[in-house]
Amino acid sequence: MTKRLFIHILIILILCGSVDNLIFAQSSEIQIAAEYWNKGDREKAYQTYKTLSKQPENLSTIHSAYLNVLIEMAKYKEAAEHTEKMIRRETENNTYRLDLGFVFLKAGELSKADKVFRELIEFTAEEPFQIKSVADYFIIKGIAEYAEIAFKVARQKTGDNTLFALELANALRVQGKKREMVEEYLNYVTQTPGNTNYIKNLLQYLLTRPEEQEDLQRILLLRVQRFPDSEVFADLLTWTYFQQKNFYGAFIQSRAYDKRFGRGNPAKTFELAQIAHNNKDYDIAIRAYDFIVREFPKSDVYLNARLGFIRSTESRIRRSFPVNNDSVRIVINQYKNFKKQFPDNPSAFEAQINGARLFAFYLNHLDSAVNLLNELVDNPRANQSIRARAKLELGDIFLIRNEPWEATLLFSQVEKMQKDSPLAYEAKLRNAKLSYFKGEFSLAEEHLDILEQATSREIANDALDLSLKISENTMADTLGLALRVYAAAELLLYQNKEKEALQLLELIESPTGKARVHKSTPLPGLLNAVQFQKTELSDSILIQSNSELLIKSITDDVYWLESGIRRRLGEFEKAVDLLKKIVEEYPMDILADDAFFTRAEILEQDLRDKEAAQELYRQFLIQFPGSVYSAEARKRYRQLRGDFIQQPLN
């Protein structure tokens, strides 16, 4: 290597090192400027960025941060000059033009800003990628109205009235233009029917007020009329009725949908029937199941619909107080006929279990119930789950017979048979209730602590409710005297001994702690202790408590239980009065909203006083807006007001 060549290489290396050092120094300065700004030292940040901006190679790197500093410090003239310099450097970069318009906007020069924005929209409107980029800028900067203009101009230029439907809907959402937003979401879903569930979730989240949901329904009704062959609009319209819990309207739409689009599968109507049943709208459930049975006898859900029809009929009878035993016998015969017609179908086993429960709990034909259930337990064609359910029901019957040891044996067997399954949790819950009925509260709570983690929400909630009842009523009354009597009354009610249960509740309600019960009434074991005196009379037993702890400690629960008993007996006025006492005497209690809602329900369904019920539902929505009953109360209030007009159905 010559000396001259060596010197040239050395110079190059030194120069490269200088460049690297320069780049490093500039990078450090940019970082320092950002740190100044983040720490709130605005002036130092500004001066540092200004110095950096004098080096052309820094401009692209610092542009966004520097522009933000200038705008925040209201240096609009400098911001405009800097942005115009960037436009001259990179003429093809539309972002700098948008930035210039944004500077004018922040400076209050609205006409200049509008001119810049509209010119750029016109310039890019026919290029989908570019116009979307422009609209995204507007959304990010909080000027969604220009994003709306951008998408609409793009539609005009291209002649495609559904272009950017989802993006336009989002721009309208940001502006709070919900009606127009809905229209665009509907435009979008017609292009991509596979995303219908996504749009349902969006609309459910965004349209929270009843009037917004009603507006959506009106829009969809118009669309269904204009496009009768659109499956998407028919589906969405049916869904809106579900959201409002307007099951009559949902049935009309589901029925029409399945006739037109079901292809022999009445899935919409079957779903409606199940939801209506779960929401205790048994009339609609019965109509829906009946429609499936008549119109779709070859469908996959035909047998389930037949059984569902009987189950909903049974539920309606059980909710019509006092229960008519002749109606119960009719339903039992329907279950028998179903089993006879489809003996080997798994649904026949469910019919057999349901019939057995009716025999036991409504007709007191315990032997008939036991025979049906034992037949299932011994049936080799019945799967293990069915046999486990039959054992649970047998356990309940032993409880009715006052044979708790036999009951707990069966419940424990099911726990082992169905370990870690919902049936096992159900068995454990029944064992917990059995311990509770016997006054063994510590043992009951051991079961309940486990059940609060159950996968079934219903079981977990039941476990939590019972656990709270025990803990609340054994805090002051550590022996749980009142709760033991109350639990014994609940057991009597479970055994369909309503009058005996009422007699026992008198022991808690009476200011003197006295109650007269029939000699045949099973009494809690603690009544033999010194806290109680028993005097045997000719046909009854007079019980008197020596403890004042029975007074007041559980009175709200007593009112609640007694109101339920009075309703079962058809004594509706007494039931309403007891519920009113809960609301008036315990307005902050956990039972207050339950009592208020149930009072309105009795007025509506049992006393048929629609006007009084409507007023109570209205008051409920004001007093308990966050209650779990709010949605149902709103639906019933609107129903009674006449919002959901129901016509006779064929």
C-alpha cells in the first residue's frame, strides 16, 4: 500500500466517524427536546427543536413533535411557515398539507383550513387508499366531520353509494350522529353478511337508550319492507325484538323468518321459545313451540319443541296461583303420552322426571313419583346423567317424607357419580340446603363456600344468597334461634305444608314470641332447648320463646317468605301488604327491589290491576335503576302502556 493511499483511507475513516458522531449528537438532541417537553419545560423544548429544524436532515424526524410544540405554544405563524417548508420539500406527501390545514384550524382561520381540507379531499377522492388515509387523519385529530365529508365525496366520485360504509359509520359515531351511523352499519352488513354478529355487538354496545333501540327497529322495519328478500335485515329486525324483550314481536318476526329463510329448520322460533320460557313469558313460549310442532314436523327440533310445549304449559300452571290440580293432571298425562310415543328417546326420560316431580310436589302422590324415578334409575338405556337426575329428585321426595338421612345419601351418591359436573354441584347445593333446613349452619356454609366457585352461575348465585342469609342472621343472634325457626318454616313450605309454615313463622313475627302449631307439625330440634316453652293442647302445641332475639332479627325475610306463601294460597292482597312492609320498613335491604318488583307483578298477573301495576313499574325504574329487574320492569311498563300491541295469533 502506498503512503498516499493509506492517507486517503485514514481520512475517509475519520470522516465516517465524524458523520456517525454527528448523527449520534443529533439523535441525542432530539431526545433531549422530547424530554424537555415531557417534563413541562416548554421553552427549552421549543428552542431545541428550533435549532434542530435548521438542519434539513432533521426536518422529517422532528416534524410531528415540533409542529405539536408550535401549536401548543400558539406559535401559529411559525407552525404554518414550518409546514409550508415541508410541503415544498416533499410535494407528494399529503400529510403535510393536512398539517397546514390543521394549523389554520387551531389558529382560528377556519375558512383557510376548510379550503385546504376540501381541496385535498377533492384531489384524493378517487384513490381509495389515499382518501382513507386522509379521513383517518381527520379522525385522529378529532375533526370527524371532515372524515364524513371525505367518504361522501369519494362515493360521489366513484358512484359507489356503499363505499367505506364501516369507516363512515365510525366517523358518524364519533360525532354522535347515531341514526346516520346505524344506516351505514346496515349498509356495511349487506356487503359482508358474515359480520352480522359483529354489527349486533356494536349496536348493542352503542345504542343503550330505549328510544335509540326503537329508532333502530323503525329503520329495520323500513328496510325489511323495501328488501323483503334480505335475510340479513330480517335477522337483525328479529334480534331487536329480542333486545327489547318484546317476545310477542320477536315471535312474529321469528315465525316469518323461519317460513321464508329457515330451509326447513325453525332455528329462530326455537331460540325465541327457549328465551321466552327462561324469561317466564310462557304464553309466547307455548305459541312458539306449537308453531314448530305444526309447521315443521320433520325438523331436528321437533321432539324438543313437543317437550318444550309441555314444559312451558307446566310452568304457566305452576305460576298461576293457587295451582289448579286438574291442570296438573292434564300435564302429567301429556308427559306420559310423550314417553309412550317416544320411549327410547332421551327426551322421554326428561318427561318422566318432570311427571314424577308434579306427582310429588303438587298432587302429593309420593309413591307414584318414587316408582317413576326408580324405574329410571334401573333403566339400562338411560345414561348416567339421567339416572343421577332421577336420584336428585328421589332425594327431594325423601325430604318431603321427612327422611333427611335417605335424602343426603342420594345427594352424596350423585356428587360421587358426577364429580365436578353441574349435577354434582346441584347435589352439593341440595345437601347444603338440607343442612340449613336442619339448623346445621356451619355444615351448610362448608358446602356453600365450595359452591360459590361453581361453574354454573345459577348455582353459584343460589349458594351465595343462602350463605349471606346465614351469615347476616347469625351475627347478632349467634345461636341462630330465629334462623332455625325460619329454616324449619322453609322446609315445611318445601313439603307443601303452607299453613303449618305460616304457624311457625308466627313465632318470629309475634311481639310476644308465641305461636300455636298443629301437633303434626315437624319442629326444629332447638325448640326442645331452654329458650322455648311448649304447652300441649288438645289439637295443637303452644310455643313461647324466652329470647328477644327472635324479634326483629329476621323480620324482613319472614315478610318475604310469608308473602310467597300467601300468594301460593291465592291470598294476593295479604301478599301485597307484606311486600309493601318490606319496602317501607327496610328500604335499604337487599330484598327491597325484589319486594317492590314482585308487588307490581302480583298486581299485574294475579289481581289484574293493570293500571296500578303500570304505576308501580314506573316507580320501580326511578327507585331501583340499577336493579337486576330493571330491564324486565321497563318491558312490562311499556307493555302495559300499550307500546307492544298484540294481535290474536293464528
